Amino acid sequence: MDQRRQARVRLRQLPDQQRAAWLDIAEEEFRAFGLERASLNRILTRAALSKGQAYYYFADKGELYRAVIERAISELAGLINASPIQPESVADYWQQTATLFGHVTEVLKQNDRLAELGRGIYREAAAQAAIADLLDALHTQFERLIETGQQIGAIRSDLPLTLLTEMAFAAAREADRWFALNAQTLHPQDARAINHRVFSLFAAMLAPSDGGDASAQASKPYKE
Amino acid sequence: MDQRRQARVRLRQLPDQQRAAWLDIAEEEFRAFGLERASLNRILTRAALSKGQAYYYFADKGELYRAVIERAISELAGLINASPIQPESVADYWQQTATLFGHVTEVLKQNDRLAELGRGIYREAAAQAAIADLLDALHTQFERLIETGQQIGAIRSDLPLTLLTEMAFAAAREADRWFALNAQTLHPQDARAINHRVFSLFAAMLAPSDGGDASAQASKPYKE
DNA sequence: ACATATTTAGACCGGCGGTCTAAATATGTC
DNA sequence: GACATATTTAGACCGCCGGTCTAAATATGT
């Protein structure tokens, strides 16, 4: 475990240019093949790195992947620069959330590189394991957003926060995947309409249940 | 491609007992490691199969995986023996659907083997590719269920069927994953309550939008 | 008994991620 | 400049991987 920290420190202390050059090449490979199917040897050859050099700066393949994703997340954060939303009403919550997601969607639509890298993460359990800490931070942010919605009454509180978050997140990823797959065959206006309806779907699934529909029942808040 | 068919035929013509013995061992490995991280060599050693033998009956590792999953699906189908639902009203649709899913949930809860095998499929893109045809059939069934709901007016028709299906399916998998992870720490009554509320969430996300909430708008049916 | 077709054994291949040792290079000290 | 020490680099090597291939063994038909 100390090996890991040492290697990370060494990488951080490297001249920016060199580190960037290495990560660029690694990123290209990971983007094309994901974590497991990417060839470390191929990366090293392309980057003109010896094995000894590589393992001096990266504890293993997963750490190299982590470095690539960490950089990508920084870049994305810079493009988005999201501040925590501060809704004053339920309508306001949905308004601000829609704006936030619209922003993210827009940025990723104009940045295939980051979008593809992001999708890759959720295609492999190993990738998620390799960047568990980064993922944790992201999911926490997502949870906080949901939590804020619960506090203001925009979001149902009768299900465990983690469950609600993960279901919504999974559905969001699938929607993203669908758009990535079908974007070309869609007219821009259709795409916009569908996007809007997908958002309404999220609002519907996350809204407090009013006990009015065929299968709902009175819902007490869920407590751990 | 002909190689593939030949090998499949040979496998089918094998004595049931022998084929079952092989698949049992392979299944154990796949269940523990998934497709990519499973070791074919390890399976062959454990099953006392030579390389030549193996590749005489399986075109490749993926085909062996496919054979395992195909058998598991047959077994599951036998345990569930679902007939297409025939709802007479919206309430009836949700009623029958709830019953169907309750049935599936119950079967999988009492059959960790099949449940884990199923989860493994969605953890690896390679696994999904290896059994693409089987998966197609399953997703088609799922789509038909949604489609029936649309026809009777229980399910929104303002989004492409595939998108709606995939989002719902993804959310369902995530819910399953959450339950698998948290089942032990949950009181049975809580589990039942949550299960019920999750179902209400699905009903809410799939129900036709009435244009009444904060972010929805009038929705025209989506046509390809 | 013999020819033919099916089935099995396992050596072998290139490539993988990762380890290890020795050489090269930088750094500090007199 | 010389020398000792610490950092950095090179690349041979390891065990294992999925997959190929050839030759031997075995079954089948006549």
C-alpha cells in the first residue's frame, strides 16, 4: 500500500508536460478498449516507457487508469464548475436541477472524449473498483442533490437514499447510452423533445408518491 | 462460423450426464469470476478435459459461457413458467405485472445460483456480447410487456419503446443489486415494504405523464 | 481386417500484467 | 574533481492466459 503512495507522489512530482504526454497515450488506449482489454505493454511501447519506468510511477495498470480518469474528472469539473443548488421551492428545485443536467449534457455532447471515457467506467466492474474513491465522491455529490430534493419535498423520502440514487443514476446512464447510440438517426428537434420527456420521467419516478395510483400505498418516510 | 455450429451440434449430441458435469464446473467458475476473469484452463483442469476435447465441443470461451447461461435460462424458465399477461384494465395490468415480478423475485431469492449468474451478465460487456442472442430474446419479452402496457394505456407512449425499456430494465437491475447487497441487514417486513415502494416507483416512472407536474409538458405519442 | 471418420492429447504460440536485478544517472559532500 | 549514496531506467524473466495445430488413439462401417 505504501508502494502505491510512493508511486503516486513520484507521478505528481513529474514535469507536467511529461506526465500529460504519458496520460494522453494511456487515455487513448483506455478509451478504445476499457481497462481490462487495454494493453499496458502497448501503452508503454507507444509512450516509449520501459517496464521499470512505468512501475516506478504506477503501482499497476489500475493506478494508471485511475490517473487518467482523475485528470478527466478535473477537466470535466472545470468545464462545468457546478455550485450546489439552492432551491426555494419544489418548482425551483426541478428548474435548477434541469439546468444543471442540461449543462452537463451540453458539455459532454461537445466532448466525446470525456463522454466515452465516462461510459467506459460503467462497462467494467474492474474499472469501477480501480477508481472506487473517485466514484465515491461523485456518487456522494449525486446523493446530496437527491437529498436536497427530499428536504424541500420535491423527492420521495419513503425509500433509502442510496437505493433511490442508484436507481436514478442507472437509469440516467442508460438514457445517456441510448442517446449515444441513436443520436445520429435522430432529428435535433426530436432529440430535444425526447430529452425533455426523459427528464419528466425522472421527475415522475422521484416525486413523492401521492398514494393515488393503482399500485401505490400510503408511504411513511424510510429511516435507517 | 460453421465451426461454431459444428461444435454446438457436438455438444448437444453428448450424453446429458457428461455435458451437465462439464457445465456444472464451468458454471461454478463463471459464477465466481464472470466471463473475462474466469480461467478456461482452470475449468478444463477441474473437468479433466484436454484442450483438444474442449475446442471440439466449444468454439471458444464465450461459447462455453453461452452454453452455461442457456442452460440456466431454461432452468429459470421452468421455475417461472410465465404466460403472457392479458390485462383488461390499467389496474389489472399493474396487478398482473406485479404478480409476475413478485414471482420472479421469489424464485431468484431462493436460488442464489441463478441470481448471481444473472447479475454477472450485466457486469461485463463481453458477457453480454457472448450471449447476445439469448439476451435479445429476453429483452424482447420485456419490451412486449411494456408494449402491452402502452396499448392498454398503463404506460406512457411519448418515448421510444427501446429507451423506455432499457431505462426501466437498468433501474430494475440496480434495485436487484441493492437488495442483494442489503438483504441481510434488512428486516423482512422492511424489505417487503421497500419492495412494494420500488414497484410504485416503476409505476410512476412508466405511467403516462399527465402534464401536471413542474417539468412535464404536453406529450404527443412518439413515432419512429 | 482394413480404410475411414471421429475424437482426444498436449505441445506450442504470441501476448498479457507484473517482478526483479543490474546498470545508468543524478545528488550531495569533501 | 572524486567519491559515496540515492534515485531512476532498462529489459530479461515469470507464470498464466486463450487459442491453434498435429499426431495419435479410438470408433465406425464394410
